Amino acid sequence: MSGRVRREHTFTPVRTLFHLLPTFLSTKKSLFIDLRGRKQRMPSQSAPTRPKSKRAKIEQSDASATKLILPTEDSKLALSHGTLTGAMSQKALGKQPEHTFNFFEEIPLDILGEIFYFLAPIELLQLARTTKRLRELLMSSSSTVYWKTARQAIAPEMPPCPEGLSEPQYANLMFSDHCHKCFQEDGDLFMHVEAYVQLCDKCSLEEFKRWKELPEEVDGALAELIPATSEKLTAAERKQAWEKANAHWRSAARTRFHVKTALSLHREYKKVRGVKKKAEWLENQKALWQKTEEHANACRIHFQDQRQKEKLRKSKARIQRRIEIEERLGALGWRQEYNYRGRCSLQEAPSAELMTKALYAEYELSDEEWESIRDGMIQWMQEVRVTREYHERSEKILQRIKDKIGPTYLAYILAQHPNPIVPSLMEVAMMDDLAAPLEATPLDEELPEGVLDAGLAKIPEFAANWKANLEQSLLNLVRALPDYAGKEEISMDVLSYASIMFSCRRCEELMSYPTVLVHACFFKEYQRPKQRKSNNKEPLNVAEATTSAEPKSTKVGAIICDALPRSRSRFWKPDTLLYLKEDIYHHTNSLLDRRGLSRTTPAELLFTLNPYVQGLCRCFPSTRKPERKATRWSQAIKACRRHRSDDYEGCFDFIETTVVEHRPGYQENQAPTWSYSQCPFCHTKEWQFSNHLIARHNLTPGEVAACQQHALREPREVAYEYVALP
């Protein structure tokens, strides 16, 4: 079978022909020849003829490599003459133009042979495409030693040339980087080792056909002797998802066979007469095919080893390159910043996006390249130094807040009732009475005794005002209801009514108060303002490396505000995501009126009862169908929609539990379960709440147990099924 094969041979630098023959260069005209066969004439020379296309050149140069070349009389005489021209007959030379460049033809053959020993196989192929005489010499059997030497120098572990190929053909198969049919170099190439050909996707579809698509009906006994491929060659095949159950079937369904080999074997098979001779012919072909498969498997193993070696080489080159860059930056005084670079985000050090590519390149670092990336590396290290200073300053101020304010704030939280609504520790630290003394004392010094006492005494007052502001923002949404429009004074108890339900536009989840203050979608993390990029294009100065990231603002709390992104705290800011469900408000009031309950019934009580109700309005599908259905109230309100008529009377009907308790789908009312707990210090939702308090806030086990009882939690939704009523 064939497959995608990438060659990872490392070609060593080769000395050019001109470096090997300086004496010949001094006697020749100023004319440049490259190994691909392109010629550039001097301006004084006559205009050359129209060059052939790349495809025509390769077709012409590879014409002699399509068959096994046997020695000719000219090739036998090649080594007996002093030069290549002397080894060629006059008839082969033909008429020579006036300005013909005969550089290679006049080189002694022993020197030309020494040059061949320094070339790689692909370079020998390119050299054979330059002139007819070089092609005839390199394609002759007497030059086999050059090809073997070149192949063994580049890849000594490569399997030897198979019997069905000549050395030039083998070199073209193993070392070329283009499609052998259309000569395309871009895109994926398939090396069909058994068929001795390398093709692109398009040409593979032309040269390989499914068994029923072959031009002629081929005998089935030859199927095992024909090179085949099961690669995904079409776009439809590449889009198919891999499934273990159908992998073998799909692989067999897309198997394609080499057309030329199939037709060639079929014609030979038809010429064989007699059952016994056909059986002998098949046995001989199977023996040859077994050798071909063994050679192909050896080639695949070789390519796999080469890929592993190349991967290891690139890894060592990257490591060595980083070591060299570290040494060069260390000599300039940036070693500490180099080691700290991994702790900086892309927003903090934007130069890292470009410089990281130069740092992890897979080739050695030269002096010229270092000069080109030196300024960029210094700019990166400057950004890292600024970020490191910012991180150190932030950690110091945050640690001061934890040590000086944390114990007092913890005592305040534990003194509240369960599920308290309190600000985060960082919001408390932003109080003017606390922020001013925290920032007035240098971060490397200890705070004076009693400097925070006045501010700590105001924490209860600040927490009460903070909670009142949050509740007032929720009451502003309530004022949009018709029953509360125009009322300036609204009691805070309204937020706990069963008819007041909030929702999130992002996740469409329903929630009541105070669960709305815990919903994850409504919280945001503190972000550090982006620094404006300087438009100064002057050369970098190493002396400017002492730039600091200290906040320029003199406002009280500026240092704490600058450190907020490092605190991992969140703040409640729903913006436009939060809205009040007016349709649920009207439907729930209709339910309470029908049951004879007060409209001030709290949501906690109604969730505890959570009775079965039947929807009577057009919001529920059961009104349009013969069957009648009922479900729990918490599930029914999810289907409520606003009525165009604004008439919500009689939307629900209570169903007694005795009516539905034996019906299919009946579920007992489940107590609320909690998925996450909100940390009162940083307002993050934690699954491992106790571990978070111990690791992040350094609380003792006793303090952790007390916080778990006071943490504000968000209940997990419970889905109830509809029950068919009798």
C-alpha cells in the first residue's frame, strides 16, 4: 500500500564546482551556471533562444531515466579518454555554436568524477539536466558508483536500489520533491513505493482506479500483485469522520489499483498458455511482488526513522538556539527577565508574539541573524521587566490587604446570617479610609500600629451601603412593571416575592433573589487597562530598561486598582444581560389569586410547595391537544409567554397531589441542591470550596467550616416531566 511520505534527509553543504576548480575559472569567460540548468549570458553575447518550460526540461532530462540504462560504446570509452568531449563521438557532438560553453566538456574526467563524489543525489539529477553530454554520462551504467556514493553519504541506512530500477530512477523516486506526472511541487505528495512513482492527489486519481473502473477487465487472480492505495484522495473521503466500526469497510471501499501495472500484468498473463504455466507464472510474480513489498516496507521504516532523527535534530537545534540567545541576553543584563518571560501574558508583553518565533526557530543562530533580532529581543525583555515589577508590586499590596484586613473582614462575615450578601475583600480595601493608609506606607515597610483601625470600624456601614446599591439596581427593573410604575419608594421585600423572577439573556436561566447575585454570567474579572503603544521609532537604548510600570495616577486607591487583575477577584456587573421576566410575573400572580394566596408570598415558600399546576392559556401546548397535562410550578413557568391581550386571568389551575401521584411521570418535589459556592472574599464560584479557602485565603479548618455555612450558593435546576391527567 502507498501513503504520504515526507523525506527528512539532511543535506550537508556541498562545495561548488567553482571552488573546486579555481584554475579553470581564471581561463573562462564570466558566465554563471547553476545546477538546475539555467544559463545567464553576458550582455555582449547574442540573445539566447526561448527557454523551455520547467516541465519540458524535466521530461527531456528524465527520458533516459525511465528505462534501465545499459552501457553503450561511448559510455565504455568515457573513462578511457581524458575529457568528456573526447569520450563523445563527433556524431554525438553535432554542430557546435560559436559561443557554446564547453566548461564541463574540457574538464578531465578524473577531476569531474571527484566533483561528483561531493554531490547529493538530487544535485546529480539537477546536474544531469544541464547538458546532453552530462546526462549521457550520468545516466550510463558506468556512473552507477557516483549515485551509490551520493546516496550512501546522505542516507546510509536507506535500502539499496531495487532490481527493477536504475540508480538515477531510484534517486528520482526517493529524493525528488515534485509530482512525477504534472511536476507540481505544492501540496501533499503520495509516494507509491510499490509502483515506483510519486504523485499528487489529482494525478493519483488518474493513475490509480478502483477495480471496477479499470480500462480493461483484469483477471481477479492478479489483484494481489498490483500496487494499490487506500488513501483518502477526494474531498468527500477526507471529510468522512473516522469510525472504528466502519474503518475496515471504508478502507476497502476506497482501495484503488495502479492502472499501468494492472494492464501490463494482465497482458502478460493472457499470453501465457496452459493452466500449469499460468500457475508457474503466478508463483514467479508472487515471489517478485514479495520482494517489492519487503523493499517498500524497508523504505517506510527508513522514512520513519529519518523523521524521528529530524525531529530530534530540530529539538536539539531549538534548545541550543535558546541557550545561545540566553547567553547573549545575559551578557546585556537581561538574564532575569529572560527566565521570567513565561509568566507574562501576551497582553503584558506584546513583543513576545513576534520574538517567540525567532526564539524557537529550528536552525542555528548566526551573528547576522542576532543583529537583526537584537533590538526586538531587548524590547521584549523591557516589557518583561515592566511586567515583573508590576507583578511584584501587586503581590506585596495584595498580601498586605490579606494580612491586615482579612481577619477583621472574616469576623464580620461570620457574624452575619447564613447566605449573606457582602462585598468582596478587594472592594472593601478600596474604601478611602483603608486605601489611603495602605498605599501611604512604602510596600517594603511594615504598616504602623492602629493606622487601619478607623477604616476597619466602617466595614459594616460600607457593606450595608454596597448591598443597598445592588438592591436598588434590581428595584429599577421592578419599576418597569405596571403595578410599580411611578412609585419612588419600593420596599426591599418586593425582590423576594414569588412573582419577581429574573433571567439572563445569555443562558436564559431563571433565578430569584438573592440567587441573581450569584449567577456566573453577571460577574466580570478586573482587567488592567491596555498601555498605549508608543509611536516613537527611534532606536532602542539599553539604558531605558529601568522603565517602571507604576501607576501615574495620584488618586487614592490607584495602586490597589492596578493590582486588582492579579487578585483574581470578580465583581457583579450584569449590564444588559439581566432582565425581569414580566410574563412570569403576571402568570404567577394569576396562580396566587386562583389559589387564594397573597401576592406577597415569598419565592422561597412557593418553591418549597412547588405544586402541580395545569396551564390553561395558549402558552402551554396541552390547551391545543385533546390530552390534559400538568407539571410542577417551577417547570411550568419556563413556558410562560407574554399575552398580546394583557389578560392573564385563569392562566393556571391547581392540581391536587392525590390526582397525579400515581400517574406516569410523577416526581416528588426535590429539595434544592447546590452546585457551586461563592467565595465571600473574591466572589468566584468554586466547586472545591474548602480547598479554595485553604489554598487561596489561608483559612484554618474551623474557619473553612464556618464559611461553608455562610456562603451564598446557586441552586441547581431540576427538570420535572409533564404528567397526563385523567
